[in-house]
Amino acid sequence: KQEATELEEKKRYENEYEIARRGALERMRQEEEKHRLEETLLQQIEELKLQETEATKLKKEQENLLKQQWELENLEEERKQMEEHRKKKELGRFLRHQCNAQLKRRAQQIQEELEIDRQILLALLEKEDEDQRRQSARRERAVADVAWMKHVIEEQLQLEKEREAELQTIFREEAKKMWEKREEEWEREKAARDRLMNEVLAGRQRQIQEKMELNRRAQEESIKYREELIKELEEAKELTRREKEQEEELKMACRQELEAQVQH
């Protein structure tokens, strides 16, 4: 009988040891799984933060592009209004036969128009320089176009300064004839210059539109990726919760089994 008791005690001890061993292995496995899930969660949270930063950056870029578009439209409108105002103003002065003084004023206005166009092109050049870090051959072509147009404007500006100096020596009786001749030259030059300026401004407008479209697509992709990250994050949290529940259930099962062994 003593031998049977010892055997039973030994068997009970072995069972307890096996249960404890399996429990320890399971806890190790669960700890490793828990650590892996925590790492995954941290990584997903970090990716989500990066996506939010990228979304903010894209939003600011979109606002900047809209501002550029608005400024460009204002520049074009300013040039149109200036020309309309000039025509009305010049007609009234010409009808008052102030030919000589009018010719000088007209030359100065032409220089002012040229200077405004030159300033517009300088602003575009500066903007192209800022954008060039993010663009390639197409941007270089745009910069070259603007630079070339700026050179044309500066040449005409110099020509108008020379013409103004020439006007100082013209007699009053010749002013009307010179006015008509010079007005024809100005109109031809302005028509050619307007065509070139319109090409440059239209090119810039197209570039802004293309950038806005790329920005819109990037924002859509960013939102989609962010939603996927949030979904994965929620799934990972749910998996962690289930793992904890299973761990608690396993602990309880081990305790119950151990208690049952002790009772036997």
C-alpha cells in the first residue's frame, strides 16, 4: 500500500511538473507574441503620424498653389485693366492737342508697362527658381522661356529710354506726326509682346494646374493609406485584447487543472 501511495505521489508530482512546464512555455510564447504585437502597434502608430504630417504638407502645398494661381490671374487682369485705362486716358489727352507733352507721357507709360511686365517676369523667375529643386527638364524649359521674355522686355525698355531722350529734340509742330507714327509702332510692338507674355503666363498657369492635379491625387492616396493604417491599428488592438483574454483563460485552466490534481 505504501508503494502504491508513493507511485501516486510521484505521478501527481510529474503531472504538476508537466502542467507547470506547459504553462511556462505557453507564457513564454504569449510574452513573445505580446512583444511582437506591441512592436507592430508602435510601428503602425509611427506610420500614422508620418501620414498625418504628409497630409498637412500636401494641404499647405495645395494652399500655396491656389495662392500662386490667384496671383497669376490678378497679374493678367491688372495688365488688361491698365491697357483699357490707358486707351481712355490717352484719347482724351490727344483730343486736347497736347501732342508734344502727350508723346513724352506716352513714352513714359510704355516704359512703365514694360517695367511692370519685367517685374512680373522677375517674380515668375524667382518662383521657377524655388520650384526647380522639385522639377526637371520641363521646368528648365519654362525658366528659359521666362528668362528669354525678360530679356526681350529689357531690350524694349532700353529702346524706350532712348526714344524718350530723342523726343526732347523734336519740334512741337512735328509732334503730331511723330505721335501717329510712334503709336503705330507701339501698337505693333505691344501686340507682339502681348502674344509672348500670354504664352509665358499661360505656360505658368498650365504648370500650376498640373501641380494641383498631382497634389490632389497625392492627397487622395494619403487619405486612403491613412484609413488603411487606422484599420490595421484597430485590428492589432483587437488581436492584443483577444490575446490577453486567452492568456487569462489559460492561467485559469492551469490553476483548475492543478487544483484537480492536488485533490486527487
